[in-house]
Amino acid sequence: MNSLADSDLLHVWETMRRQTLPRRAAALLAAAAPGLTDGQLAGMPLGERERRLLDLHARCFGPRLSCVADCPQCGETFEFELDARALSAQWPDPAELAQPPSIATLDYRVDVHLPTVADSIAAGDGSDAAQAYATLLQRCLVCTTRAGDVVAAEMVPPALLEEAAARMESADPAAELLISMACPACEAVLNEPLDLAAFCWAEVEARAPRLLAEVHALASRYGWSEADILAMSRVRRDAYLGMVSS
């Protein structure tokens, strides 16, 4: 995983502004890991995607994650910070991941695979959360049978499908990170999801306008191209910007 060059950040920002978060996350990872093929990225388990997004955030935007949570018990809104390095140290080893075991009961058998980046993109294109969940589960069903004959997923008892979803979650726990914390007002324990794609994209949205402003200032003063300005080291660019503003 490389750091994200300023030119790559602007390209992703420009092309992904109207896309869903799963598509934005995939574009960021592709830009930061040019050796990753489209097939490898599409088939990447979601836990591995989250690990790479955490690494990307630490490399490009710093290790601090500033968070806001609302307590469902008392309504208190509070802020807290997470350290990407500390989170990374607790990350499951990718080698420990295994495909979820098959579920067999009442003549039914359900085979599933771990949700991937491609699955999340397809689910993210849905209109609401319920449709997204249904799409994700449907895509992860490898085969559903009854008494040895293939049947449609709709024919499988809902309890078996819920069990299949639970096994997928257990097999790749990092696919959906939950952060536990106590509310400072009422001390209720909250388990909040950590959306690393949203964190990374918020940083991209904040940095892109600043980069464009830097290009504008230096191009207006010296006539340099955008590519030449973005290719400069941060030290040199800041030095020139300092002279322009003095």
C-alpha cells in the first residue's frame, strides 16, 4: 500500500464525487495500490478492504480519527478520538480468515462465501438499507439446495439465511467494525459502527479544494502546469506558496 499522490487524490475526487461510498473506497484503494488488479480488488474480502482503508488513512491523512456519537439512551452528543495505529494492531490476520462453513438442516443446505468489495458495490447501488442487505446476502449465496436439488433462495427458511449471515460475520469480523464506548453523560455502553470509507472520503473532500487553491495560486504567479505543481514535494510547494503570499 502506497501513500496517495496529490494528483491521484484529485483524480479520485473528480471522478467519484457522485458515486456511492463503496465505489469511492474501491477507487481510493486502486489508486493507492496500482499493482492490485481489478479482479483482486473485486474479490477482496470486506475485512481486508477495511484494513487497507485504515492503513490508507494513517499514511495519507494521519492516524487520528475524530468521531461523533449520539447516545440513544439520554440523547447526549459527544466527541471522541481513535488512533488508527492502535486499531491496526488489533486487526485480525488475513491468513486467519476462512470461508464460512455450510449450513445443513431440515434437508436444506446453504453454501456461502465471504462478502467482497464487488458485493459491497452491488449492495451499495440499492435504494435503501433493506435492499442493500438483501442484495449482499443474495450475492453471497453460492448454492442453496433441498434434498440435494438446487432451489431458489426464496425457498430456504429465513432462519437458515439469518444463520448464514451470522456465520459470514463471524468468519470476517473486521468487515463491520463496532467501537464500544461509554456515554460520558449516562454511562450507557454504545457499540457504534466505524465507517472507514466515510472517514477517508471526508478527508478527500477536505483536501481536494486546498490542493486546487494551491495550484491556482502557483499557476497564476509562475505559469506552471497543474501536473508540475502537484509533482513538487510538500516542502518545496509550501516554500513557493509562502513567497507568493508574502
